Amino acid sequence: MMKIFYSTKCLEYEHPNHPESPDRIQTVSAYLVEKGFVFIEPHPALEEDILRVHSKTMFDGVKANTQFDYDTPAIPDIFDYAMLSAGSAIQAAETAAGNETTFSLMRPPGHHATKNRVMGFCYFNNIAIAAAKVLNQFRESKVALLDIDCHHGNGTEDIFQNHPSVVYVSLHQSPLYPGTGLQSHNNCTNYPIDPETGETAYLNILQNACKIIQDFSPTLIGISAGFDTYRGDPLSQLNLKVDTYRQIGKIISSLNKPIFIIMEGGYSLDLPECVFSFLTGFK
């Protein structure tokens, strides 16, 4: 069964009335336990892991709790939780490099965090940190990053723009926060998708996105897995169904590459069912 990296420590913090709440992950973890999944306790990232993709100024700001904005508030001990979430992503990527499919079920999410700033609920860019660690360990490796969150992963694109060993491909609603990802640039391919787009059109776009990844022939694939593309999500307006995520998982799995999955967004009450459906799509 798929290895899932998860710690109850990520449930210890919250901010009043913030949509990125511990309930999101707690309900998913409880549902996956019912389905027979077993969790592996992760350990925190190291400073050197963070500094491969983020500036020292940003790292120190998160540590001192002076890096924040309206969506990404100053929360007590957020540095420790962000380091644990990044470390979980690293472990998922390193384990996947051994030809497995893995999932990091942690918070805070990461794909909006740029080289120099926190934003969009994200303090450190978990998937970028994990990819950079793998690239550092295995010098001949190539990593493809597929972002299926409803919001464009502007931070991941910022970090890996023009990187020779990385391709970044994003499917995201537009217009929507953060307002980026309208055009493709070099190794970063963006698919801005109209509000109310449903399953058939979305899966066709995903097939095209996966063709780009296939042509790149990566040694490892990382997935920024957001479930705010679901039709019941309160923060976005795409129209995917629970079973759509199983089909998304099958399409990605058909690339026949080692895959690590990083939890990003998803804010509906049906999030546990969406995540489980997605995971069942993988071999």
C-alpha cells in the first residue's frame, strides 16, 4: 500500500476563521485510517534544505515570525510546523525515488511560497524543497512537477524558472488568486482554465499536460495535489466530481514513473472522499 507521511503535530496550530484549518487534514487522515492506510511519522527539514530554494532573509523571517501577510499570518511556532511539513515532503520524494508512489499529508501547504516571501497560506515551498533535495542527491536526475491545485503555484514557478533539470506544469482556474500563470515560459507550462470547467474538458487538458511530462522523460514526478478543483469547494469555481480524482490519479499513474504527492489545497467538506478517490487511481 502507498506510503503516507503524516504527523498529528500538523494539527496543533490554527488561526481563527482561516480556511486552511487543522480540520482539513484531520478528517482526511481519519478517513484514510478507516480505509486501511498506514502512516509514517516524518522528521523536520534542515536549514540547508530550505536554503536550496529560499533566501536566508526569508528563512530567518519565518523563524522569527516576521514574515507574514493577511493570508499567511504570524502564528506561534509556525516555523516548526513549516519545517516539519517540508521535511515530510523530502521524505516522500526520497522514498519515491526508490520507485514507489508516496504521499505527504501535511500542512502548511507550500506552492505559493516564492524564493523570497510567504503567501497564500504557504510558508516554505514543500514540493520545491523536496525536488531540490533529490536533484542535489542524484546529480543525473530530472524532476517533473505537476500542479493540479485550483490556484497557480506561482512560488514553484518562481523557484524553478529556467532550471535545466525541472519542468513545471500547472492546471489552474483563471481568473483566481494569485492571478499568475497566464502564459507559459521555457520549462514552465501553464494551463489557465475557465471557471465552471467540468470533468471532460479538464481530463483532456491533463492528458496534454502529461504528454509534456512524458516528453521530458523525468526520473521522478512530484504532484502538488490540490482538491479545490472540486465542485463543492468554497474558494474556487471548477466543476470536478469525487470520481474525477480517481481518473486524474490513473492518468498520472500511467506515466509509469516514481511519483511523490504533496498535499496542497482543498477546503470542502468532501475533501476526505476526494483525496481517497485520487489515491485509488494509482497502481
